[in-house]
Amino acid sequence: MKKEDQQIIEVGYGMAKGNSSFSVGMKAAKQAVLSIYVHAVSAVLVFASVVYDLDEVLQGIHSVVGEAPVFGATTAGEICNGIHKETVLVIALASPFLRVHCGIGTDESKDWRRALNEAVNSSAVKPFFYNASEYKRAMRRQGRDAFIMLFSPGNTRQSDDYSFEIVEALKERSLGEFPIIGGSPADDWRMEQNYILHAQQAYPDSLLVVVFETELQFGISLAHGFRPTDMRATVTAVDGYEILTLDGIAAADVYSKLVGLPRNKLEENHLAYTTGATIGIADSLGQYSVNIANYFTHRGGIRVAQPVSVGTVFIRMEPEPDSMVSAGVEGIRRAIIRGGITDIALGIAYYCALRPRIMGDKSEQEIQDMTKVLAGKPLVGFCSLGEQGVADNGDSRHSNSAVACLVLGSQLSQAAQIAFENNELLAEVEAQKEMLSKTNKVLLKEIAERKKIEAVLRESETKLKDFAQAVPDISLIIDEDGRYIEVFDSGYKLLKRSKEELNGCILHQRFPAEEAEAILRQIRQTILSDTPQCFVHEVEVGEEKRFFEGRTAPMEYLFNGKRTVAAVAIDVTERRKAERLLEFAYELRRKSDFINDIITGNTKVDEQAIATAKTFGIDFSIPLFCCLLTMNKLAESTTEETSSDTTNSEMLKNNIIELLSRDSNYLLWDCRKGIGVLCQIGTKDDDWENSMQFAFQLQKKIIRYAPGMVVRIGVSNMHTGTHCINEGYRQAWSAVVAARCQSESSKAINHFRDIGIAQLLANMGGKKQAAEFVYEKLGKLIDYDHKKGTDLLLTLEKILQNNSLKESAEKMYIHHKTMAFRKKRIEKILGVSIDEFEIKLALAAAVKLYKLSNIFNE
């Protein structure tokens, strides 16, 4: 039977309720398997209320489904073409094209990172999170794909929901290769304890990672239907999941105003459930993810479902009835479109338990509208306390008050169909090859039928050429001496060579001697072993080098009495470039996080940190110095930088990091606003000359790559020991700050040793004592400039910088008498004599500190 005639997937579901937990599980499972006739059960999903003895429920289910994998979660309501309460829902999936792999992590609220490690390190799911890209490439070659179903605990009165961090960690672990769908288990709004279900056991306070590996069509989406309002507040202080202040005011008071209810009516209550209010956070694309508030804290703060940082803008989201009701429908439609699904098998929804509270009866309408889009196919799932799915930008994301949708198709994906067709084609080619071999042996014995043999061979040759030309890769025939017998048409185009240049030539005419010998050995090994061989080669095509992957296979065909092989090569240059860029970005992030954590104090420089530094090429026992690079485009206008300019600047910065990283004699890292460089060259005896020459070479490389850039570099002294990174960064940063305080004509490379008093002042910049000092010394002059529109502060700076009033006047292009008049005006305003040494020194320091404060306020 052909695959198109088979039933690709069977779906069954059952729901039950009653007094006996074992009987309820068994009854629901029996209903589910009634629809399974052809295939063995591949997966059993269970969504259950906590009113039952969950272990007994699972035992009842296993008594029906046997050894099939069983997994699921507790809920705040079960979805089976509608929302139900205090039931057990069982969904059975049966398909030879579906396999599931489960990993469990326990005690999630105590340490979610340890729980996640426990789950992804389990033998069943580990291949998907270590060498994920390589594993996915192997799956794609077989026509398979995968997605992750995540069940991580919802929040309770005692613990927070860490699903947001877990989703982000899963994306990092899998290199973003697999989309994520799922929901946070609940306990019928008791907010006490929730469970994941696996095999015959219920696990409290645990997370479950399920990898679905399949050749079926599938699509995943995430929708919520809320609209932003003008009511908003900015987070000004946080502690973990607790927001302490909003707009500088106790968060509980601001939240009460946002939702329009007195604070005393919200104390001790679940805030989102009581008010129906949600919080929106805008991303860079203008889309809004939804967060919710859980409870007020004893400090006047609020606990939220997802952690936020200082500066985040909270926006009160409006639950517009029409958009809320249509959110589920849009989620199903997006999932169908993303999966290219034309024949639906099943829809699974993770539906926020707050939506019925917010929408009232319209939540039932939303569910019913979703079932209509599924065209008679079942909609199952559960009401959750947090949802994860794929947002409009294609990124897997955790949200709240949302609807996450998974739609499975009843047909194979296009990649699976192509893989099966390729396998059938290869089998057909092998069969034809065997047939032709047998035919040739018979025909060679029958000289009388030579013409018939020749006709068959010509037909075979034509078929082979037609087949080879239809393949959009390089295909050729080459003999045991390494001579090109025939290169088919697509090969000439990809190699940019004519028939005359290729046909008849030998490998040593096209490749260096060593590489030609390696290829020739592979060809002869293919012939001697009579088995196909795989290869990877780098080939010059025109003026560039391209990478090709392929295989050689032995042929019965003889040319001038020589054995031959068929070779097929695929151009994988772009793929290899993408892989190298991904590896570079990952390694840069590791280095940057490590160095930045040391600088910020998040990482202690202990034995483990020293060992990690050595893997990056840094030895704390050898002197090193630090360079800090900041870059700006040449000013062409006074308009503010747009988001597009910011993106382009970030891309340019990344390109420069990649350019400089080609030299392995130093370590680069991304230190937010600039680029950091740690270098271990020379000795402390010649540190200034070596480090300045090194900085000059860095600047030269950057300007050659981007001529329109203004590059400032701060250089530190040499340091050794565990403090060397912190000290080097601090000094380099001080040198950069000092450079920005100087005039535009000043040198762009500053060594910490050369910045003079700025060594001290840079560390004082931005502090309260510095501001008080500036105001005491220069406050009257600054106020005067602001009121009168004068520039006497600039005049004072020029007087302090130069040896005489005449020299200062020339620098400002004014008459020396005008300069003398301005000097008297300044002395009168400040009530001091600028000619006194102590006064002059204090004013110079105050000017420096004033300019530093402007830099710190940027």
C-alpha cells in the first residue's frame, strides 16, 4: 500500500468524571482508544483535575493503554470542544510517523535551573539539546522535524512561576532549532500545589519536557487579543519576581490606580483573578506580550508571573470583547497556515484560566469558534496559569492570559514527502542498476544479440543523463585514474567551467597535488570496496572557494577498460558560513558574559573562573592590559538616532568584532556600549609603548573597514593576578571618559597613565559629592549662562587651559581686551580671583567634573 493510501494518524479522546479515580482514568482511556484501529498508540496526553487521586487515575489509564508513553498535567479546567471542570481528559495519538521523548525535572521551585538540567540531561531528550543543529540536520535528511511540549509549574501562593526563564533557557539549549508549545499546570485555582503526570506517577512541583519527533504537518501559534491603553507606569525598583515601586511609588498603590480598585479590597487576593486586569509589555516589533500580577507583598510590592527589569513600561491592557473572542480563532488559523496544513487531525489549546474570568460567557464562544475552524476535528487541552507558543515574529515565547495553539495535520509534511520520494527513487535506481548489471552479463554472452545490447545501453545512458541533469547538483562520472569521463550539464554551471575544460582532464590538472591524491584514493577505495563513500571538498570556483558535500558510488560501466564511479556533490558553502557565524556568536556571548560578570561582580574570580579564563586564552599570572573601544559615526545632523540607525550600528559593531576576532593574539568581548580587548603581550618594562602601538593597530583596522567611524580607545596599565580584569577595565574606562572630556581635536587613543588628574576625577564622576563640589564652585556661572545665553563657562575653561589671556583669546577668535573683560565678569560672578593657584586648580577640577557628569547622564 502506498503512503498516500494509508491512514497517517489516528486520533481518539475521552472524558470522564466520578468517585473512583482508577475507574475515571480507565473509562476516559477506553473512550480514547475506541478510535484507534490500525496503528499502535504513539502518545497519550492526560489533563486532569486535582480532585482525583492522580496516581490511581494514571494506573487506570495504563490498564488500558499498556506501555504507550503517558504524560500530561493538572489543570484549572479541561478543554474538550468546550471548558469542563473536575474531569479527566485522555487524548490518544497513533501514528508510525510520531515519536515522543520525555524528560522530568523535580523540585522546580527550589532550583529551576537544576530541575531543567535534570530534564534535558535525561537519555530520552538529551540528543535534542546537545549538538541540536547537527541532530536536526540528520532528522531533516530523513524528512523529520520536532517541537517541544513544556509543562512547568504555575505560580502558587508560596512560589513563583519560572516558565519565562525556562522557555528562554530551552531556546538557548536547543539553539532555537525547535519551536515550543505548552502551559503551566494548575490546581483548580487553589494556588497550593500542581502536578505533572508521567507514566504511572504524579510529580508535584516538577517540570516535564516532551520532544515530539514527527514527519507529520504541525503548526504552533500564540495569541491573546488584548489591546494597549494609555494607562501605563514604569518599573523603578524590583527584587526578583517582586516589583517594589512603579514611577517611584509603592507598586501596590500604583497598581490599584491602574485597575481602578481600592488597595484594601485587593489585599490577600489573587490580583489578576480578582480584577481581570492584565499588563502588556511591548517588544521591539511593537507587539505586546502579556504579564499578570499575582499578589501584593508585605513590602507594598506586587508579585508578577514573569520577571521584569527596571525601566520596563507596564501598560494596562484592555480586553476588547471582539478581539478577545477572535484571538483563539486567529491562533488556530495561524497554526494551520504555519504548518501548511490542508487536512486537520487535531487541535490542542493551552488556554489561560484567567480568560473566562475576564471574558465571562464569551470564553465559551471563543472555544466554540475555535472548534468551527477545525472543521469537525477535536479541540482538546486545558486551562493553564501561563502559556508558551510561537509569536508572530516566529520566536517561541512565554505569555500569560493567552491562547497557545498546536494543530496536527493528518498528512505528511512536504519535507517528509520529499525524503520518502528520494528514498523510493534511490531504491528504484539501485534496482535498475542491479537489473542492468544482470542484463548486461546475459547480453555479453549472446554475441548474436549485440545490437539489442547496444540499444539497451543507449537507453540506459539516456535515462542516466536525464536523471543526472534533473538533479540540481554536480553529478559526474570519473574513472579509476581520476579522469573526468562525463560531467552533466548542471555541473558546468555550478563549477563555472566549460565541457572542454573538464571532460577528459585528470584530477591533478584541477586540484593541488595533495588534494588530488586524496580524492583519487577515495575513488579507488570506492571501487575496491564496491561500496559508496562520502566526501567533503573545498573547490575554487572562479575567484572564490566553495565547499561541497557528496558521495561516490561504484559503477559497472567501463570506459576504455577502466572501472568508473558516479559522484554527486552538493554546494554547502552558505550552510557552512551560517554554522561558523552561529558558532562565533555563541562563543562571543560566552566570553562576553564571563568578562562582564567579573566586571560587575556577578562572578567571583575563584579557581573555576581562572580555569574558564584559561580556556579563553587568558592567564592571570601573565601581565595583561585592557583596551576599551567606543565608536560613533561622524556627525552629519542633529536629529536623534532612529531605531533603524541603532540596528545598523549594532550590526556594524558585530561586524567589527568579527573582523578583529580573526587575530587570536588577544581576547575580545562585547561590553554593551563598546568593545573590550584583553591582551597579553610584552612585559611591564615596555607596557606603555607596546600597548599604545597595539591600540593604534586596532584603530587602524577599524577605520580601514569603516572610514566614517570616530574611534576612541582607552588603554590601561599592565596588571597581573585575579584583579587584573577589573583593574584593567576600570583604567581603560577612565581613559575613554577622559578622552570624551577633551576637545574634538584631542588624540583618540588615551593611556590611563597619561590622563593626569582625570585618573582621580573619572572615579568621582556621577557621585553626589562631585555634584555638590561642581555646584559650589561653578553653580553661579552655570546659572548665569543659562539665564543670559552666554558661554562664560567655555571662556573659563579656555583661560584655565592656556598660559595667558592672549593665547586664550586667540583660541576663541576674540580680541584679548574682550577676553580680559570676560575674565573680570567671571571673577565677579564667582567671587574669586582666577589668578590664585588653589582657586585655579579647584575650578579646573570642577570643570572636568561638570563635563564628566554630562557624560554619565547620557
